[in-house]
Amino acid sequence: MNGVAAFVAGLRELGLEPEQRGGLVVVILDVGPASARGPHRVGADPPNDYPRVPPHWLHLQRGLVLAEDPGRASELGDDWWRWSRPHPKWKGNDNAARQWVAHARSLLLVAQVV
């Protein structure tokens, strides 16, 4: 199994409830028990060769932005923006979904509320 199906299966193994929207996947992530900023809906674009290659784009709902980059329109709709944020140290092994979730949560921690 690879691509979107593998990504969805990996997120489910972590106890998350991903929602597939075509080639994109949306999942609700919290950034930790001490955070008043979560949970947040986050989208990803797992490529066909996932888990060898990580999702490239991080999709966030309007109201959150990543510093120094206005983002681009997202295929998820008018209430979403996307940012190019590939995983910097991807290993692509059995823990691929866990790696992506940790990466997405680290980006949520530095996202700015607008």
C-alpha cells in the first residue's frame, strides 16, 4: 500500500480520524495539552510514492498563517491556504505518519493567528 491510502491508514493507526478529499487528506491535530490554540484542521497531499516521499504541502484553514509567506490558494476551498513545507529529515519508514504528524504539529506551534 502506498500514496493516500497508506497515509490514511498510518493516521488511523495513530488514533486519528483522517478525511480523504480526493488526493488530499484532512485531519484534526492538537499541538499539546498546554496549548489553547488547538485543535486545528490540517491538510496534506501525500504523493503516490508515500511513504518513501513525504507530503509536500501543509494546508491550514484561514486564520492561521506561517511566517514570512502569505501562502497560496488551496484545493480544499476558499477557507484554506497552503504552504510548501516538506519534512526536512524524512526517513520514510514504518513511522512515516508519526513523522508527518510531528512535523505538522511543529509548524502549528509557530503559526500565527490572523
